[in-house]
Amino acid sequence: MQQILILSVVIGLLVCPFIAFRYSASKYKKENASRLKAYLYFLSITSAPILIYTLICLSMVGVEELSGKAIIEESFARSFIIIAGFGLLLLLNLSVIFIFYLIKSKRDKKI
């Protein structure tokens, strides 16, 4: 189960930014959202996989501490640091790119 979780989070980290970019950029261009609101849409959709992964990992560690049984492997715990770091770096880079896109893009004119 842990390998499937890691794979799904990595796929989510790679797919969610495309969805978030299209959604937030279209909201901004159609004048349905300001720059800040579009950025917050982008940030929330892009950070969802890493937040969910963090919550699942911490809850598994908590259950392990309460029950005393080994639920997670040591390799899974080590991969948490790598995946969380990768997700945060990806989020930082994509946020900067999206901010520059918002600054450079023009809105559609309403008639």
C-alpha cells in the first residue's frame, strides 16, 4: 500500500499543477478572479497532494505510536522527507512561474 501511496502522490504532484494553471489562468483572464484570488486558487490546488500525503504519513505514525505495532516501513519514512522536499520545491518554482504569468498576461475585454 505504501508504494501505491508514494506513486499516486508523485503523479498528483506532476498532474495537479497543469490543472491548477489552466483553471486559475482562465479565472483570471475571464475577470472572474483578481490576481491574488487566482494565485490562491493555484496554490491550493497545487499544494493539495503534498498536504494530503503529509496528513496520511503523520496519521500513520500516530497510529503506530498508539498501537505499538509497526505499520510503516523505515524506507517509507525516509521517502517522506524526499517527496515532501520535492513537492515544496516544485510548489515554490511553480508559484514564481505563475506569478510572472499573471503579471505578463492581459485580461479579456468584456463588451
